[in-house]
Amino acid sequence: MDDIEKRIDTLERKLDAILQSVERTRRYFMMFLVASLLMVVLPLLGLAIVIPKVLRLYTSVL
């Protein structure tokens, strides 16, 4: 019985280490996803604001 308990303890420690690794990877993935979305969405919003102003200025010069 003692051997089985040691193996169970070892497996529990390994599972805890795997869980920590998976949670860390999930956090990194979420940060990467948010950063990627910001890098796409913010320039698009900027263009949506700047393009009408440029067009208005361009048509007023003509």
C-alpha cells in the first residue's frame, strides 16, 4: 500500500505542475489575443476618424 500512496502523491504533484503550466499558457494566450486585437482595432478607429477630416479638407481646397 505504501508504494501506491507514493505513486499517487507523485502523480498529484505532477498534475499540479501541469495545471500551473496550462494556466500560465492560457494567460499568455489571452494577453497575446488582446494585444493583437488592439493592434488591429485602434488603427481602424483612427482611420475612421482621420479619413473624413482629410476628405473634407481635400474637397474644400478644390
